[in-house]
Amino acid sequence: MADWQVVSGGVTAPKGFIAAGIAAGLKSTGKKDLALILSQTDAIAAGVFTTSQVRAACVDYCRQSLQAKASARAILCNAGQANAATGELGWNDAIESANLLSQQLNIAPDEVLLASTGVIGQRIKMEQLRQGILPLVRAADEKGGADAAKAITTTDLVIKEIALETTIEGRPVRIGGIAKGSGMIAPNMATMLGFVTCDAAVSTSLWHEMLKRAVNKSFNQITVDGDTSTNDCVLALANGQSRTTAITENSPNAQKLEAMLTEVCQYLAKAIARDGEGATCLIEVQVSGAPNDQGAAQVAKTIVGSSLVKSAIFGRDPNWGRIAAAAGRAGVKFHQDELDIDLGDIALMRNGQPQDFDRDAASNYLKQAAAGAYLTADTVLITVNIGVGSGKSTAWGCDLTYKYVEINAEYTT
């Protein structure tokens, strides 16, 4: 049983955080498009960013800021324009954005972190942003988490937020998170943004290491379409307002906090995969028997990212050969005569040998999962064992549908 409980509030559930999301006119739709997350006190800050060589100005800005100073007060995110591949002018827009917010909050510019999402090559609509900063700051309050979650979306169909609470030293400690992402999802990381708030007291180095490990087990284990974006980032603030003793090294308290952080990140990651553009179901691939966890993660990610596997699941076709082929090309050595594959509770392969199975039942499992008929909602579970090693990992994705092609064929038109 998990050592935490779900609470309401998203990023404003932890003590000392407020948030807002408004329609500033950055999107042509008139929907919310400018978000703020603010810690009312100094907060330890950590970030994990895209591995793309073509990066948005906000990514480089945050990297530089966090290298110079591992603390922050605010996260400002605009939706509508990615401000990526926009050169010096885009960089200047990022600097101005941070300055504008810092002036309204009466904090230093280096206490502001930035994120952007939208169409690559388009600069932020600075006139609208300038006019939106003051209303954004005025709107920020302890109930603004859902508005912030809405304001960071682009092609998302649903907002993605969660908050969990545990007890450390007899005091409640909370972690909240919001995320956006629907397409161009193949992390390290993906076209996704994730923002996490925490009221635990934790050392800078430990918080950074916790975040990296949590991201590796969550956002870096999802894929929608195999593409990595220019703007991906996960930013995490911890302000210590729970008033617990500072967690400075590995300990039971640190392990409890990291487990809860990982759970928040995994919830958001699965929400992104589930909301994949055009998707009808979430795919979860569990791999065991690998030489190590890294190898298992590689196999799981390869299977869930296979266009052939994803297409078969959309067609409700229990074609286990595509799963086996994806496992075999993942770059992890194993003996094919040790390969086991299951679809839900249906055995498809044992010790490298195909199994007689009810194809209609397997197809119905895929149909029912797509309809959300199972207790795991819309999840298709694929379980793969590749040997006797101790390595295990899980990856998440979604099926590949006609709608995905339609959405991305017409993204800017």
C-alpha cells in the first residue's frame, strides 16, 4: 500500500505555492495560454531538459540560470509559440519575459524560470505577453493550479495534474505537479512540459538527483510518436514550508520523498501517453529478466515505441511477432529461447515458443481496453521476460491511429 494519499490542488497543494492561468491572447483560440507558478518563499530549483541540439530559448535560459543559482521563486510558461529556432530575437524575448515578471513580483530576474510551448520557429507574441503579465500576477492564488494546468496545453485534450501527501516527522508533506503533452513525445524528453512543487526541506544536490531519477523512471519512459521536441523540460521547486528537518542525504525520509516524487512524475507521464494525439488506449510494457534495469528500460521503450506494435494494437490485432521483433532489435542481448510474452493475462510465447491462444479473446481484450472496460481503464498491458537477470523496467505509450496522421498533417494549416 502506498505511503501517501491523493489531495486536491495540483501545484498549489504544497504549502507556500500559488498559481494562475489566463488567456493573454497568445493563442488564436482565445483559450488560456499564460501560466504562473509562484513560491512565496525561496525554493530549491532543479530541472531536466531536452537532449535536442535545436533548443528553445527558454531551455537555454533555464539551464544557464540553474547552473548559476539552484534556486528560484517563479515559473512562467507561455503556450502558442515555442520560441525555438528563433535566434537572437527569440533569446531577447525570453530575457524580456523574465524581466517583466520579476518587476511585477519584485524579485530578481534570476529567480524566474521560463517555459514555452507551441509552433517551432514562432516567437512569443510579446505585445500580448507584456499586457498579460500584470493580470497573471493578480490572478495568482492558492486555487490557481487547475488554471495553470490548462494554460500550458496545446493539442492536449485534457489537463494533467496531481498532488500527493505523506507524513514525515509527524508533519504533512506534499508534492504537486502539472504537465502538458500529446504529440512529439519520445523523451529524452518529448514535447512535454512538467512542473513540480514540493514543500519538503531538501538539499539542493539531493533534490536534483531525486528529480533526475524520477524523470528517468517516468517522462523518459514514455513515447507517442518517436519524435523529440525542442522545448522539453521538467522544472521542480521545493520551498521547505512543511517545516520538517532538512533532508540532506539518503535516509528513510529521503526514500519516502523520492518515491512520492516518482509517483507524481509517473502519473503525469502516463497521462501524457494516454492523451497521445489520436490515441484510443494507453500501452504499458513491463520488461523483466534483463541484465540490468537500463537494459530492461531500453527493451520496454523499443516495444512501446514500435510503429508496428502501436498500429497492431489500434487494429486490435494480437500480433505478438511485432512485439518479439521489437524486443529483438532493442540492442540488449538475450537468448530468444528465453523469451516470454503476455498480452494482459493471455500467454502468447513461452521460452521462445509460440503458444496456442484464443485470438478472438486477445482481440477482444484490446477492444475492451480501448473502450475503457477494464479496471486499468484504457490500458493495454504487455508483459515481456527476456531471461533470468534482475533488471526490470516499464514504459508507456499509445496506439497509432488515423487521427494522429490527420492532426500532424494539418498542425500549422
